Amino acid sequence: MHLLCRREVRTFTILGAFDQDSHILTPDALAVLAGCTAQLTHAEWLSRIEEWGNAIRPPDYYAKKYHEEPDAGRRPLFHSLSCINCQRKFILVARRKRRFRRNETLACAFCQHPVRLDWGRRTVTWQPKTTGKLRFTYFSDQPSRIPASRFPDPHTARAWIDRLYVGRWW
């Protein structure tokens, strides 16, 4: 009832600092939230149960998909990208000197919705002096300016990504 009365949803994210987003609910979303409109028809629900084994997410929902650019080279960088449309993440494997243009997009590996490359891109880095571990790091600058010693070799990066927890895996 609180969401229906306020007609908005607020979400919080933690990216080094607290950040708050406010989303106005559309009339269609309000109808679903109030229970006036079903999210799925009965036939769609049954077909999802038969095909997927559940009615919520397809079987490959937590799959790890890679989009490897043809000119990625022998020492590419691995970038984590998030699709706002299907709420999934996938990996862009791009050449080390790759420049990301402002507002440049790439089709989501799952739903083909355009994903902006200059938003929330995280790159696999290696921190040998501090933790000696691989991790995804946010970059506001182009990665080509960062020393190559900060990035793992492609085999190590892919093996580390493939071992990540399947769920909200990064």
C-alpha cells in the first residue's frame, strides 16, 4: 500500500558511497502491484513451468556469457557489463587499447537490448602487492592508461570468472 500511495520506488546502491535512485511507477506497474492485472497469463505460467522448471527465470539466467570482440588480441581486458532491461550481467572481452566512445552501446548477450559501455563498466584487475587476488574494479578512466601489470592474463581472468559464485555473481 505504501508503494501504491507514494507511486514511486526508491532503490539504494553501494558503490563506495550511498546512492539513491527514485523510479516513478507507471499506470501499468501500479495495476500489477495492486493485483488488478496479472504479471503472467495462466497459459504462459504453465509453459514456463514446463520449459524452465519455474515461472520466474529462464534456466540460463545466471549463466556467464562472454562477448569477445574479433580484434581482442592476445592480452585482452575483461569488462563486466550490466543490462538494465533483463537485469543480467555479461563479460565484454576487448583489446587492451580499446577506447570506449561516449554513449557507445553493445547488444546484451541475453536479451539483445543496447547496453551502454560508458556506464558501470568494471574490469578484472590484479592486485599483487595488496591482496594478491583478482577482482572487478570500476574505472572512470580508459584502461589503456593503466599499467599492464594491473591486469591478469586472459587464461587466469577467464578461469577466475568461471569459478565465481552463480547467483548475483559479481
